[in-house]
Amino acid sequence: MTIVGSGDYRYERVPSWPKLPKYWSLGQPSDAAVNSKGEIFVVSRGDHPVSIWTADGDFLGSWGEGIFSATPHGIYIGPDDHVWIVDRDHHVAMEFTLEGKPLRTLGQKLSPSPTCTGKVVRARPFNMPTNLAIARNGDIFVADGYGNSKVHRFSADGRLILSWGRQGVGPGEFALVHNVWIDSRDRVLVCDDENDRLQIFDQNGNFIEQWKLANPSGLCVRDDVVYIAEIQPFPEESGGPGRGSVALFTLEGQLITRWIGTEGEARDALLGPHDLCVDENGNIYVCEARAHRISKFRKLS
């Protein structure tokens, strides 16, 4: 079994996770999240948009058929166990119960705002949003990433409080806002994908610092460890395009470990890691969009 990572953060890949039912297709997994029971929710582009699995990979159920566009992008499970799906091409963020009952929608379905350019700064939500995260006070932060270069902050009841960002390469400017998370210091971490960096802000949109990365796509913070999926393609001598890496950092931005899908026996470990989540035992679930699969990396004690 191939071992990846280093030090206290070493992992082995679990073969054939999850256990797909007969004649059942996962589709292209885009993102995953864990609820309070330790169940893994996966949002996919295929016949079964939201599927639920045990940590061992046993199938529990699915829902969402006929609700989303062909490209649901992000999933987030809040402290109340409500499931949020960010639908890129429908331009909305939708809240559901664990069973898939719709509760509310942020944004107007199939009604994108004007694209946010250098000349259009006050673009309303949303234009091809990607993901969201919820702060401890209940405020909702949405990455409005492909069409708008913005982060939007909503109150817990869905009122837009503020927006920040525009196209560019400077602090507070973005080239594809691909993901967002709130850490234990109440900072807003933003994957600025095509600028190859993670930008960090306070909740009022004031820039704090940035970390240099490689096309950061997926983002999760658990127990003050920042987990990042880097979807960067590598040159042919490193295994060809489509490979990527998983990197772990402290909250101070110190690299804990990183493994690349082209290193030695791990050549098949990662194929275009798009997003990831981490369960209470430290196991990592990586959605490999280009491989149409999910890889579970079991944390070794």
C-alpha cells in the first residue's frame, strides 16, 4: 500500500472507495462534506447529484435528481446539519435538509449578474458561484467565482451585507474565486485559483496575507489544519497534465506536508483533485474530477 504525507500526517489510500451499488454511477464528483454523524455527502455531475455514504464507503442514499444544472459545484454542511449546494450554472446557492427537502435559495436561478470586470465593480450575486462557508455567528460567505471575481457576505437570514473583490492580481483581487472557508480565528480563506494563491481576509473584506500555492481548488479546515487540493497540471516529465497535489498547512501558513500524484508509487493517487473534506478521524476524501472518482486517504496513527 502506498503511503503518502509525512510525520504525524501520513496516509494510505483506501482501495475502491466508495462501494458503488450495482448498475449505479457516481458521475463526476465535484465536492464532498461531512455531517455531524460522520456521513459523507458527495455532490456529483451525473444522474445522482447528491449521494450519502458511510465512512466505510457503504451507500446510504441519494437525492437531488432534476433540481440542479449539469454542473453543481460545491457542497457545505453547516453546524445545523443543513446541506448547502452551490450550483454554478444556475447561479444560486441552495439550502436543504439532510433528506433533500429544499429550504431556501440565495440568488436568482438562471439569472446571472453582469460579469464583474475592472470597470464593473458592484456586480450583484451571482455569476457562476463556486462554494460557500458559514461563520460562527451564522453569516454566510459565498465565493462568486467564474463570472464574478467576488466574495459575498450574507447575514444568517440571507440579507446581503457586503461584497468585495474584482479581477486582477493585487491584494483583494481575484482570478477565479474557487472556494472559501472560515477558520477558528474568524478569518476568511479564499482560493484564488488562477492567481496560484490563497488570500486571507477579515470578515469585512480587509486583506491580511496570502500564501503561494499551485491552482488551489479545494479547501477545508479541521482542527486548525488547512487542507488544500491543488489541481495544477504538471509537465510531462512529472507525469503529464491532469495531476495535482494535496497540501496541509498550519493556520500560520507553515507547510505540514504535501504529496503529488506523480511521486513514485503514488502516480495513480491523484488525478485533478477538485475538492476535499476531512472527517473527525482525520481521514481525507478527495474528489478527483478528471478521474471521475473519490479517493479516501486513511490517516495512519
